[in-house]
Amino acid sequence: MQPIKSRHIAFIVDIRNWAFDNVARSLCTKLQAHTQCAILYWEDFSNPALLLKHLSEQQFDHVHFFFREHLKLLLSVVDGASSHYRRFVGMAVSTHVPDYLYSNHLELLDRAALFKFVDGYFTTCRDLHELYCADPVVADPDDVIFDWPDVPVVDTPVDSGTRPFTIVWSGNSKWGESAGFSDYKGLNAIIEPAVQALRRRHPGIKFVCCDSAVSSTPREQLLDILQEADVLLIASVQEGTPLTLIEAMGCGCAVVTTDVGIAREVLPASQQFLIIDRDPQAFEQALETLISDQNLLRRMQRDNVQAYTVHFGPNSPLLAKWVSFLNLAYQRSQQDGRVRKEAAGARRMGWFTRNLITGFRSAARLAQKLNLIKPIGRYVPGAAVLYNRVIHGGTGSSVDYERLAQYYERQLERSEQAGLLVVYAPMWRGVAASTEALFEQESLRFPYSDQEFPEVRKHVYLEALIEQLRNWRHPIVYSGGSVLHIELSERLRRVNPQLRQFFAWHGSPAQWVEPSHRAHFDLWRKQYDSGVIDGIITIKPGLNRILERLGINSWDMFNPIPDISSVLGQAPRQSDKVQVGLFSAISSWYKNPHVQALALAGRDNVVLKTNLDQEQLTNLELGVRGVEFYPMLPRTEFLRLLDGLDVNLYVTNTECSPMSALESWALSVPCIVGPAGDVYSAVSPRLGELLVEQRVDDPDAISRRLDLVLTHREEIVALLQSYRTVYMQRYEEKRVQLVAALQAYQK
């Protein structure tokens, strides 16, 4: 094995005796014969500048961050001109990606500077590796290196013949709530219902729940529990490396798990059929199989021990992988590390933001010392979300369009094959969600980031995009339309007079009472009158006929039920309370938020989940069981929140083709709408009868409609599932007709 080039390595982990710490301790033990290494705890440094000072004074030459967000925060708040920072950029700096947090396109865009700063990074599972390789914003990971905790391997799994069949779940049931996730680990919706159903047939089974959200279980105690257990359950939405999976294998415990992280890569062949859907019935059936076939159970337990030895034992490839990775990062740091880091790092925040972050971190440290974290979470449910938002997001992003050129080239190739290009601005999230659902293969983000304001005439990538589209042969649709899109359409018309261009209008004339909406439409009407665009597509069915009477070439379209394959619908209901959603992208009369909120007055069994203004809603004193406030979430996190609802409210005054109702439909969540948002009646009159409230300005009518929906909820869910295909058949036919009409259009 090659020697490690770094002489003194610091592993930065979050807190003591937690997952990162366990892995880092194990790693230090395995590397101690090759180099000097130490673990530094982020919680010990009240200010990132103090961490830099310590690294400099102790003369570390390589720093590896177990949680990349710590490095992101450090680069945001430290003084790039300080002597300690200058020494820091001379060190090798690396990190790894052990989870799916902050891994969608927009979140990676906000972290592009971080990944450019580091000298190397890896992921802990193949799926994460492919995800990061596919994204044009960041460099490809260097490797896949599994987490490597120390586990005392059992020689022979314990025979359960003399004790109850024992099932274990271990994790944090509240994980991810600060980032907008709900029951991410699946304890409430998957594990407990499966165990309860199993107990009706096998009352003697034992269920051990080690939930760190309730009380912490020391690792040594957890390993003892696993050695005595028959099966470990994992029901997470996603994982990089579930450490309990590795620990269970070494302890001779069978595993029933969702398809997460390294499960398929490390579990033996005999275990593969127990990688199952995230569904309580699937878990119940898997457990029934193991209870009824003890020979199968014993074989799996033995196979797991052997598989652990192969993948994580002393002769596994992990030590060589770590040595190779550390050397590669060190080599890069010596080649161009200082210049690259100085160009990419230390995005200095303003005084206010810097001190706000420092204040939040100090307050969190004090709350932890006083054991106030759980009481604060219970009585102020939005506190963790706000903390997460301040610390990890919303500070703006530096978009590297030189790197994004790969994205634009790839998307234009896809659009070339589809015969249509659809340009949209992701800052306007409602339009963005609709565009991505309607034209997934053909859509092009411009600007790329949802942090870039599109109502401007100039952009750093405008000239390059015009050049790429100079000889474009297919129709271009500007979905939603912005001032930047008007500039693009005018410039393209001048260089390519035969180009066919269209505007997709996601608005309604009812919105014209607000001058900004009328002005927006008038801008694009002017583009039509001057010959820049050739027609208008309206996402409000039937409105095209009125536009035709105005002498405007027009077509209509409606939104699809989106494919939400990454979010499983129909989590079991909690009988003691009703989860109601009320979300609005803007606070406007046509979204009708306050009337809908008043419909919940006095319902002491309702928990309202909403993004409405907290102060205004609190002042209403609705008298509901609870109100949970959420920030503007990334779409994936919002869908997971939506998935946990019993009913969603979207009773608006005017709509086109409401994505909120359609996303609810995709998750089989009943969504009450007004007549303008009726997506149901055309395919199922019964759904329209149950879910469409005619009196949108009457809170009592909406309240009675809610009672009706709750009474008929099972019927509604069955109808939503049954008529989904019918709706999508209508949509596909309409979409084919629209695309064909645009492609056949002759100037």
C-alpha cells in the first residue's frame, strides 16, 4: 500500500458520540499506522474563525470535513484576508457526501464554490455518486467509499428459539424536519403500522425502538441490542449509508430495508428480496416470511456476517480507498490548491448576515447546554426550520455559467430530438413547476438559478445562448415569460427571421385587476403585434377561443398529474388528528388564503401546515390543535410535506390549471378547490361533486366541505387512484395535438 503523503490530518465532525464521530474514530484507528490524525468537533468552536486558528496553530496539512455544510458556513463567514485563512488555503481540504441533503440542482448551484474549493470529495454510495456525476454544476466525485464503523463481529448469530422474535428500529424519527421533511425515516408511517399489524397475529413478538428524538441510546448498548435481535428495519426515503445496516450485518442480524444507500451493494444474495417498497404492508409481509421460516432467517444472519467481513473487514478495500483518496486530494492541493481556493472561497457576507449566523449558532449552543432543544422544538415548531434556513441557505449563489455550458448543450440536444424548446425562469416557482411537468424533456432554465431575477434585459449568458440558438429550426416557447425572455426573443428574431416563437401564458384575465398582471400580458401582446412571437398558448382551457376572437393565434393546454415516483403517497392517517395543508405562493385575494384559514376555526382536532404569514395567522386565534409554519421549500421537500396530509385546501378565486391540486392528486391526497380550479369534473363527476366548493368566499361553506371530504375520504382516495389514468390519457392526447400544431405552424 502506498504511504500517505499528509503528515497531520484533521477530521472535522459535528458532535461527540454521534454517527460521524463513530466513523471518524474507527478511521483514525485504522490510519494511525500510516499518518498522524485527530478529530476536531465543530461544537467546540463558537466561531469558524476559531477553528481556523486552531488548525493553523496545530500545523495540520490536511483537513477533511465530514459534513460539507460546515465548510460552506466557514467560507461564508471567515475573513479571507486573515493570516489563519491564508494558511488554511495552503492545506489540503476534502469532504464527502454521506446523504441526500442539499443535493438537488438548485442546492448544488448554491454550493458550486464549495465543491470548486475542495481538493477532493467522494460519496458513500453508488447512487449518490451517479447523482453528483450527472449534475453539471459540480465536479465528479473521486470515488465511492462506504462508511466504516467498528463493529465487534459475532461468530455465530444468536438462536431465537428460547426468546421472543425481536425486531429493532434505530434512528432519529425527527430527522430532516428542519429542512422540511416529514417522517423521513418512516417510523410513524411505515414501521409502527407494520409491527402493530404483525402483533395481531403474533402477540409475543418484541419490538425495540431506539429513537434518538426521544432518548439517546449509547452505541455500545445498540450493538448489544442488535446482537440479540432477529431483524433490523430501515424505512427511510433515502440514505447514503445507514450505519445501522452495517452494524446489523456485523452483529448477525437480518435486515428488511427500503432501497436506500449501499443496501443492494453490500447485502448478500439471500437478503436481496428483503429490499422492499416503502409500504407498511410490504414490511409486514417480509417480517411474516422471516417469522414463519426460521431456517431462512438463520441463513440470512450467517450470510450477513460473511458479507460484512468482505465489505468492511480487515481485508476489505476500504483502507486502500481512503489512502488513495487522501493522497489524490493532497496532490491536487500541491498543484493548484492555493490559487483555486483563493478564487473559489471566502464569499464574504455582509456584517449583518455574518453576525446573524454567529448569533444563531451561539443561541443554539446555549439552548443545547440548558437542555432546551426539545422544549423549543415542541412549542416553537418553526424554530428549527428558521435556524436551518439561516445557517444553510438563502445567502445567494454565484452561478458559474462556464461550467453550466455543459447543461445548456445537453438540454438543447434533448430539445433538438424532441422538436421543441421551452424556456422558463425558475425564480417564479409556480410557473416553473407547471413548465417542468408539461415539458420535462424540452424545458431549458434561463436564467439557471431561482436566485437570479429574470426581469432584466442583460445577462452574462445571453450572448452565448443567442449564438447556440442562431440556427435553431424548431419552435421555441417562452413559458411564463420574463423581461429577459423578451430580450432573447427579440434578438433571436433579428438573427433568425424564420424562427417560430410562442408565449405560454399561465395567467388569467381575472388577475388583471392587479396592474402588474395586466402589464405582463400587454408586454407579450406587444411582442405578438410586432411579429416577435407567433402566438400565445394559454394554460387556462378554453381561453384560447377568446384570444382567437382578439385576432391572436392561440392554443390551450392543461397541466398533467406529475410523476412523483420519488415520493410514495398514502401514509397511514393518524386517527387522533387531521392534517390539513394550506399553501399559497403569494398572499393575494385570488389565492383566497384567509377565507380558507377561517374555515378551520374551532377545529381542535386539526393540525394546520402552512406557509402563510405567521403573525397574521396567529392573530386570528383559530383555536386549532396546532399550526406548523414552513418556509418556501424546495419542490421535493414540499411534496413530501404534502404527502403527509389528510386534506389539502386550494379554494382560490381564479386559477388556470392548478399544480397544487394535481400534485395532491399524484399523492392521492384529497384537495378541495374552487370552480376555477376544478380539475376533476371532466373525468369524474363524482370527484367534482365531492372536492369542488362553489362558494369560495364563504368560510362556513368550505368548513362544511371539509367535513364532507373527511367523511368520504376513503372513497375519494379510491376515485383519485382510479381516474388518474383517465386524466393522463386526456392530457397526453392534448399535448400531442399542441406540439404537432406548433411544429406545423407556418409563418
